[in-house]
Amino acid sequence: FGGCTTVQFLAGNCKKIPGGYDFLNKDSDPMDNLGHGTHVAGIVASTDKTYRGIAPGANLLALKVLGKSRGTISVVIAGIDWCVQNKRKYNIKVISMSLGSYVGYSSFDCPKSYDPAIQKAVNAGIFVDASSGNNGFFNGLSNPSCVPGVFSVGATYDANVGGPIQWGNPVTCTDSTTSADKISCFSNRNN
């Protein structure tokens, strides 16, 4: 939890994570019970010497919108709205969502449910990114990464790590070769 215990966070004593909210349980304890959000937060802002994040100087806000029982679009939208409302208080510059649908869409057939909230965030000067999805679609992105104004983030290799590499359990796809910046076979993509 950003080097802080839950007790420290709830007492407001976490410099790296100055705030947050659990939109699923409607309380001030956004503890990640699955580990995915914590993993992504580490990729972004870890200060560890060995596993340094891409923005180690960044602070984070812990907003829980998904859990073991999943979540709903309205809960995710509540989190986006909270960021817009608290932009000045916390100097929010980025909303990063490692979540998405299991269906691939183009920008032409993308459901409109996220559009108003995301457009408010973009209009407020907040950069919004979302996972492209891990279904291996060659002609579709997960929602909300298909929403206009959202920067879609997919998976690539950092270097040639050999091959073949199999993904999934059971195996859903195989990359016969790898190289720096090669898109992983499971990563959704679209024009």
C-alpha cells in the first residue's frame, strides 16, 4: 500500500498515497484484495531500487472500483467523477484504468456509457488511459479504452526474450518470436 499500512493510510499518514476511497463498499478503506491494482500502481510509481516504476516521483490515489465480485460501470464512473471533483485538491493529472470489457469494440461501435464522465475528465485537463484488453483481438479494444479521448494501453515485449512464449491457462495464444516493442499476442489492438 505504497509503503504504508492500512492504519497509516486511514490516519492520513501516507505521503505517497495522500487519499482514496472504496467505491464498492462506500468507505474510506480502498485496500486492494486482489493485488492487480497494487501491481499496476507499482509499475507506475514504485521507488524500489530494483523494481523502479516509470514515474517514481508520482503520488497515487487509491480508488477501489472493482473487487472479487467484479464491479459495475456506474462504480467506475463514480471513481472518474471523484477524480474530476478532486482534481485541484490532489493535483490529479492522470486517471489510469487497468480494466475493461471482454468484448472488443472500434471507436465506431464503442458503448457510450463512459463517454460523459471521460469527456469531463479530459475537458478538465486529466489524461485518461485504459487497458486495451487481453483477449487477443486484432480488430477491437475493450471498453473504456475504445472511448474517444482515452489513450489505449496494450502489452509489448521490452526485449527479445526468446520464443515461443505461450500465454494463458489454458493456452490462448503463442508468440513464436519476440523482440523489443513487438505486441504480445494476447494484447487487443485496432486501428
